[in-house]
Amino acid sequence: MVVRFVREETVEEAEAFTEDESTINELPSPPRQLLDRHGARVLDPATAVAVAGRPAPRTTVYRPGVFLIPDRYLRDQRSLAAINGVLARIGIYATPAVPDGGTKEAGRVQPLEDLPVRALLHVREDVDPVVVDCWKALQLLRSAAERREIDPELVARISVEHLLFTTPVFGGVPWETSGLGGTPWETSGFGAGSSYGRTRGANRIPVTLAADPPYRGKEPAHRRPVIAVLDTGIGPHPWFGLADRGGPPPAGAGLAVAPDIQAAILQAQLASGSTLPTQLLTDHWDAPTTGQPLIGDVDTDTGHGLFIAGIVRQACPEADTLAIRVVHSDGVAYEADVLLALHLLADRVRDAQANNRPEKMVDIVSLSLGYYEENPADIAYTGQFGSAIAELLGLGVLVVAAAGNDATTRRFYPAAFADQPLGSGSGPQVISVGALNPDVTTSKALFSNEGPWVRCWATGAGVVSTYPTDVRGTAAADHEVPGHGRNSFDPDDYSAGFAVWDGTSFAAPLAAAELGNALLLSGDLDTVDRETVVKRAWTALGSL
């Protein structure tokens, strides 16, 4: 497998690039069933309301019944009253999703005043029925802020809650081969004949790997690098000492979980789930394997997180993977959940650095998910994600993010934060990763997004890695010879524990693993004060 970091001189050339509207493909719409499952809606530029003088927004996917707003504003009665005074004009009001304040973590309330949390939107009892839409409400607030009817700084911190996707081409694959249409490669003639297509409309396929687990040395005298993977969680696999789903990974397996962060995510979901359609992430296990139990097809992104953990194990076996489940098995993540996980990871790193606790340190965060901003100018408004990433970068944590799978130059976040200015004394910028084919020329994969904000390219097509051994769907061998023990291939039986899959989702952890190897060569990782960690991050990246 190949990892190519873009050199500084190439970055300077790329920054002269002007985004061409002809390379911004129209994005396919997610199925209505998926939208309903997660209480979401597609923002349609043709019908979306807009503030006078502002351009029409671009397509994105969001949850209309909720705002994201820093907790300190939501707990301040004057700020909340000002917001509701404006929202009363369209017959709605906002309330905190968690009425007692803070975020419960491991049985206690942890105040995170700048953490964007959910504000639930409700219809006022003294008005006729209205449609609750946070986008319309947000435009009203922005208009009021321009007229100084409400504090502009307050409104600037309010945003929609985006749905994030691991593979934004809906259907769960970067190249839809099920016949539903709508992707650049179907409409341009690639379709089901695409060399990326596999079986049953999914691009992954079970395989057998005739190889031992990558050698991992005995517990070293010094700390191993830790790569946090925010994804679909984990499943059983012998590489990680997991025979079943009965308990967490054993010590020394190279895979760990974060029960405190997982519990905080669940608590936040429970708080909003009473009024907003919300699928709960109860723990670190990637389950259920199907979102349609009456049909039984394996979900589009089942196994995604364990597949990534296997890539890290292959490319940097001496690293430890910290798996945090923020993504549902259908490939969807709620923005508030991801932000919460990032903030709690930053708290964990701060604790490690301030109290000399190297066992709590996280060196790299790998993100194989993202969303498209409704308007690039809205970064000024929706800085929550950027702030969460900057918090980690400021601590010297390396952040690696997948560039997306829509064959577009449209900026895909958080990967597109790669060209954002750094704060003083910060670690390196976000490392955005596009996908390469596994050919001799290591050509760019047809599906990969690209643009001046893509700063690394790594193998992301034809990747073989670990897959939960207990996953079996309803798809069966389509030909059997009775009495002879002969049948055709079963495309839904993953009991062999491996799969072939494709996407920038898998290029990103390969780049993260390469950075892990560079950290190992940089010397003693037990020293975790902030200055040392920042310097070590720059040294590791500079060596590649």
C-alpha cells in the first residue's frame, strides 16, 4: 500500500487552483427511509429560504428539529430569551435538550461551556400549526442579527446539526451499482460495469486472507502511539482477541474502547430522543448488522470501524487503536455526537499533558466521515467543527480525515479544514486524504474527491482488512448442487473475517498508520507535555 504526502511546493501550486463549478457534481439524495430514521432533511437550494443579499445555499443534509449552540448560551436565560423572542415570529421556541445542564460522563455532570449542544425546537401552544425547520429559523435569526435586534456574536455560534456520512454517495458505497442511479459514474456510463462494483449493490465482498496477524512485539518499555478512530465501533475478530461480543478487547490486543466517552454520547442522544427521531448508540459494538430486519441485508457500513482498525494493525502493528463509536451501521453520524467525542478526546489529552499521565494520551485522530457545508461562507457561522478540530491541533494531536467519495472538488469537512490557518504554537493542520488505486502508477481513484485542500493520497481501492466474523446477511449462494456440497459464492457470509472494500475512508487510516510509524521513530513517547507533543507531531509529519 502507498501513502504520498503532498509536499509544500505542491501545496503552494494547488492553492492557486480556482474551484470550477463544472467539477462540483450534483450530490445524490439519501433515501427517504434513511432521512426518516434519523429525523433529517435535505436542504434544497431551489426552495431554501435565504437572508436578503446572501447567495442561495448548496445542498446539505441536516436535522430540522434541532439547533447546535454552545452550552453556555443555552444555559444563559437572557440569551435563550433573546433567541426565543425572534423565533416567536414563526411560532416556535427552543429548549435545552439536557435540562439540568452539562454532559453526564461516567455518572457525573461535566460542564463543557463551549461545547455545541442540541437545542430542541417546539411549536408554541398559542399559534396555528407550523412546520418546524431550523434552517428557516436560523435565517430569521441571522436577519435579526444584521438589524442588531439580537447579538450577532450569539447568532454566529448557532448552526444546524448536519448528518455526517462515511460514504456520502447514498446506498453506502462510493459507486452505486444497485441500479438506483444518481452517481457521477452511473450517469456518465460506468454504472454496474464499473470496475469498483462488487455484489448486491455493495462494493465490499468477503474474502479469505492466508496470512498470520501482523507481528506485534511484546509490551514495550515505552508507550505505543495511540490512534483514535471515530467510526462504527468494533466486532469480533481473532486479530484483536475478540471471539464474541461478550466483553471489551483484552489488554495488549492493540484495540481499546472508551466507555466514558461512549456513555456521554448515549446520554446526549437519550436527552434529545424523546422529541427528535434518534437512533441510539448504546455501546462500542457495531450493531445491529442490519437496519431492515424483515429483509436482513447487511447494513451499508457494518464492519467499517473494524475494517479501519485492521488497516492500522497491518500498516502500524505497534500502534494501539482507540475505537469510539459515533457512526451508525448505515453510515450516518450526528454532528453533535462527533463534536462531543472530539471535545472529550481533547479533555483526555489535556489531562494527560497537565498531569503527566501518558497512558491517557492520544496521538492521532482518524476521521473517515464528513459533510458538505451549505455555503463556504457559513464557516464563519458554523465554526463549531473547526473549533473542535483546532482544539486538538493546538494540543499537538495529528488529525487525519478522509476527503470523500463523490468525485467532486466541493469542500468536504472536516477534511477541508486542511487549508485553514493554524493558531500560534499549534501542531500541523488537518491532513486530508484522497484515495489511490492499487495499480503500478498509483492513479487517483475515480471516486475520490480532490482539490487544493487534499494534502495526502493513499491506497483506498481494493483494500483487504478485518471484518466482524459474526456477520451473515440474508444474501445466499445463488446456485447450489444438491447432494454434492457444491454451491456458488455467498456474498453475505463474513465468517472468514476479512473483506475487500474501497473508499477514502480506508485511505485516511493508512495515512494515520504511516504517521504512527513516524512517531515511533521520533523517540520516547512517554514525555507528553504539550510543547514536546507539538514538536513531535511536526517532526513526524516532516519526516514523511
